Amino acid sequence: YLLVAHECYRQQDWMYRHHEDRIDDRIVSLSQPHVRPIVRGKARARVEFGAKVAISLVNGDALIEELSWDNFNEGTTLQTSVETYRRHYGFYPEAVLADTLYRNRKNLNYCKLHHIRLSGPRLGRKPKDKQVQKTERQTDRRDFKGRIPIEGKFGEGKRRFGLNRIRTMLRESSETAIALKFLVMNLERRLRASLRFFCFFRNIRSLFFVHSMT
């Protein structure tokens, strides 16, 4: 606590002497010096405190791609996520359904190089062919619907799994708790899928039994 308080005093003194309102790695909590203020600009809270997590959704499973206590640009994680996918499955994905924040020049060129379709409208002028325009609109609409599950993953984690109620103090403990939340979410999803298959199989056997009896 003494070391943290000394660093906190140094930061406050520097901002006072230089007439600044911000400083890198600013400490806002003596008990959790790793927590950083992240400006989000939301209506309820302009600044949020906690870890920032970027995830991907592969076959229904939520995978943590980046976890940091400092603010970062999500668009920089796309290429790393795609390369991780290739290492796991042995090939590149056919398409990446991502937010418009990921559609920068580097990511577009990267996806074009590896023949990956990055969701969203193409850059430049629209094609003159009406049929091509219709096909692209249908693809964009299908991609938008495909992104709905990942948009609700964080809401599901906060409402049902307490992702916004982590009370651990240490940095390592908090990161472990966050990873366990997503692990439990994935396990429950697979359990629901197994139960649906079991119920479907049981109904088929029941119908077969009734048909045999009649």
C-alpha cells in the first residue's frame, strides 16, 4: 500500500505541476492499482472501471482474444484472432462477421490476401449491376443476423453469470474469474445442446414405440 500510495502521489503531483488532467497508467484505486479508467462515452457512465475483453464466437463458443486493464483498439485484434483460428483448425475461416470498427485498411488487405470475406459494405463505388447490388445487400443482411449472438454474449454473461459482479482483488484472480465465467458459459451452452439432442432422440423412440404398439 505504501508503494502504491507513493506512486499515486507522484502522478497527482506531476499533473498538478504540468497542468494536465491525465497521465499514463493512472492509479485510481489503492487496493487495485491495476484498474484503469476507460472512457466509453455511454449515457449512464462516461467512464468505466475494469478489464476490457475482446471475444470471438466460433461454433457457438465464446473465446477470449484479448483481455487488458488498459484501453485498446479492438480493430487491432482481428489478425491475431484469425491466425489463432488457423492454428486450431488448420485453415482460414471463410468469413469474419465483425463490427465496422474492424474494417480498417490493414484488416481489409489482410482478409483479401487470405481470401476471407470481412462483413460489411465494400469500399469505393457501388457496382452498376443491379443483380450484384441485390446479392451484396442479401449477404450484408445475412452477416448482420449472424452477428446477433455475439452482440448478446456480454449481456448474457452479466445477467446470468455475474460477469459484472467480480469482487476479486488481485489482477491474476480477476483475470482467472473472467476466464472461468466464459468457460462456464460455453459448458452450459454445450449442455443445453446435448439435452436438446437427448430429448429429440427420446421423442423419436417414443413415437417408434407407439407406432409398434398400434
